[in-house]
Amino acid sequence: MSYASAAALQAAVFQRLTGWPDLAGVAVLDAIPAGGGAGTFVLLGPEEVRDASDRTGDGAEHRLVVSVISDAAGFLAAKTVAVAVSDALSGAALTLAVGRLVGMEFQKAMARRLEDGEVRRIDLTFRARVEV
């Protein structure tokens, strides 16, 4: 197993999302802003990595969560941004500084209300297979 490409994968995901036209004007962050943040933003989140090595070499399967957080009324704003995130990452051919992305696919999404219904959060889980 190798965790060597984890930072490179995050950097490539960040670059893809910040350059995606349908996300223009939406902040992409890897930490919740001080005070919890306001508006609608994308948050790079938790990641679980498992060994995916085989006879040809080291590899890893990354399950990464990208969240959309919004204080807009209703789920529409958050879902619109979540669709753009999904479109940007599903099947993306990202170039990594370390390793090679074999594939990126959407796995699942969970939408929920936070803070007594004032904030919406949609967690999108993606599976990325990387060879090192």
C-alpha cells in the first residue's frame, strides 16, 4: 500500500473544482472558515485510504468526501453546487504530481440540515483508484 499520492490527489481535486466553470464564485476550502463560514461553499473533507496494490505495483483506493455547505434557504442552492461538484469529479482524468489516477467515480451523497435547519450540508463520496 502507498499513501504517497494522498496530497497530490487532494491538490488535483482542488485544482479541478476551482477551475470548473459551474463553480465560478464558489469558494473551495479544506477547512471550515473561522466562525463557521457564510454563504455556500465547497469543503474538501475526510478521506479513507485502503491498499489496492497488486502484482504490477503499489496502489491505493481513496474514498474522499467533498461537502457542500450552504446557509441559503432550502436545499436548491446546495444541490445545484453539489451537481457541479459531481460533474467536475465523476470520471475526471486528473493529473497527479505523485502517482497516476486510474479512475474517479461518484459513490453516494447524503443531504441533511444542520443547526436547527439553518444550514444545509451535502456530503458527496467519491472513489479514486491511484497507482504509485
